[in-house]
Amino acid sequence: MTSNRPPSIALWLLERFSGNDALVGDLVEAFGPRRSTLWFWKQTLVALLAAHANALLALTGLIALFAIGRRVAIPGVNADALAALAAGTAGSFRIYDALSGGGLARVSVLALAIHPYTTAATAVEFATWLRRLAFGRITASKLIVRGTRMLAVLVAGIQALGLTLFLERQSQVPGGLSLVEHPGWTFRIPAILVLTCGTVFLMAISDRLSRTGSANGLLLVFAAGAVVGLTALPTLSLGVALQLAMNLAIVSITARAYRRDLCASVR
Amino acid sequence: MSRGEFSHFELLVLTAVVRLGDRAYGVNIADEIEAHSGRDVIVGSVYAALDRLEDKGFVTSKLADPTPERGGRAKKYFRVTGAGLRHVREAQRVLTALWRGVPKFKEGLT
């Protein structure tokens, strides 16, 4: 079955995701009486796979990393008490837990996931956009990247402190178990350091992927966390799905703008 | 694989670029390989190989003017470089030298 026009959905996919205008032109030109629709689809799917092979490989590796990382709890937390507490939680906690690859409920080393970085990137990109709109001034990419990283570490530290304080104050754990074995700064300082380092580690991976590969590191790390987190959920409600989709949309906009600045900052 | 080496498919692509001369672009290269190997060639794989060859300095690329039959998209032409040509010749020399020993090997098998 042949026609003069290539299949529109395949063409749209190619234009949107192949990132290679010359390839799209070649396939459109070559598609004629002697090429079938099936040929065009085959060319499209393999081209997309070839273009995003590195991203798919990286995503697989990141999913494995989250799957392992979520099982490594920070020091000083009673695992049995934590499991009992997590089982009784619901609502927004579940959503944040899903977004952190299921690491929040287990207070794992990756509990904060990449969120401090996405939060910082969103804030800095939004602020620079407002600055450009109000004063017509463009902020240097190096400054944006440096500012985002510093803010991300600060946000990670604050979130880690908040989490440790939250854990210490939990008095409603079923069975009367104590969540933190030795509350106080001897628990908080190492816990904050471990949690912040977990996020910094993910930030380094994200930046490396963005700079060297054809993938958006920030988006990939976020997506990998969400995939692992979703598999840890007992059920997926409409509310959770909607909030996840909204978060993904915000992160994808931020990640695109931030990647541009990240790549420009090393030129 | 080190920077100076290339895969079998990259060698096919590079040889097709040499054969086509000024007419070497994605679909043409795929057609050339298809005609001589008798197997289906994916244009996306040809571009992936060309990207790697360009990174290694074996080919260069140049965009032509956009044309209506391509939906207003430019054609990307590829040319082999001096280093690329040397590598093709070297591959030919090695394969030819190796091939000389094959009949004896075949006799041993039959």
C-alpha cells in the first residue's frame, strides 16, 4: 500500500523527536511510489531508537540506581518503625514518596532524589525570565548554573533538616516503636550530610548526562525516580497520576531551559 | 573500539561515501549499500554511523539549500577526508591480504 504522502503520525514523531532535519528530509524525499507506508514506519522507529539509544540506556541505569538506593536507609533510623509508619501514610506523602523513587518512605540515601535541583532550577530560571522581561537584561549561563547548584545544595540541606526533625518528632508510630534511635545532633548531622550527598550525587549524574549525551539529565533522573516510585505504590489513584503528570510537565519545561544554560556555560 | 577503528557497517558507509563522491547523502548512501549487500538498510543507522565517522574525522558534512520535495528541508552532503580515505585503503589492503589465505582454508574444510 503506497501513497505520495508519508504517514502523518510517523512524520510528526520524526520531526518532533529525531533531532535530525536532514534525515527527515531524506525520508520524505525517498518516500514515493516504490516505498511503502510500512517502510516509512520502520525507518521512523529505528531512527528514533538510534537517536535515543543513549537516553534509554541511561534511564535503565538510573532506574537500577534508584531501585538499589531506595533500599539503603540513612544511619540511625529504626527500619521496623519506619515500615510501620510508612504503611499508615497516604495523600501527598505518597506522591512525594513516588517522585523520590519510593526512597522517602524508607528514608533512604536517595530520599530527597533530584527534587532540590529541580526546585532550584525552576526558581532560578523563573527569576532570570522575570529579570529579562522586566529589565531586558540577560543573565549569563555560568551564573545561572552556579546559582542553581548553590541553591540546590541549600534546599537539599534544609529539606534534609526538615526530614530529620520530622522523623524525630514522630510519636504515632504503631506499636509504640521509636523511629530514631538516638535523637539529637548526633543523628541529624550525619543524616543531613548523607541525604544532601545523595542529591549532589544525582546532580552530578544529571549534569554529566546533559553535557555529554543527547539526553536531558535532569528530566531523566526525575523520570527514573518517578518510575521506581510508581512501582512501589500499591495503587495508582487519579489524583496521584494527575499530580505526577503536572510535576513532569513543570520539570520538563525547567529541564529544557536549564540544559541550554548548562551546555552554554561550558562553551 | 578505539577512535581510529571502525565497525563493519561504518566501513560500508565510508566506502559508499567514497563511491558516491559529490552525491553522497543519507538515502543515497543507504541505497548504495542496499544495492551491493542485498540487505535492508535503515537511513537512521546510516546517519548514526556518519555521525561517528564525522567525530573521528573521516568525513565532513555540508548542508545544501532546502528543496520543496523535501518539505523545505536541507540536504546534508558528506565527503570523505584524507584520513577517511587512508582508512578505507588500509581496510581494503588488510582484507585483500587476509583473503589470499582463504582458498587454502576452504580446502581444509571441504
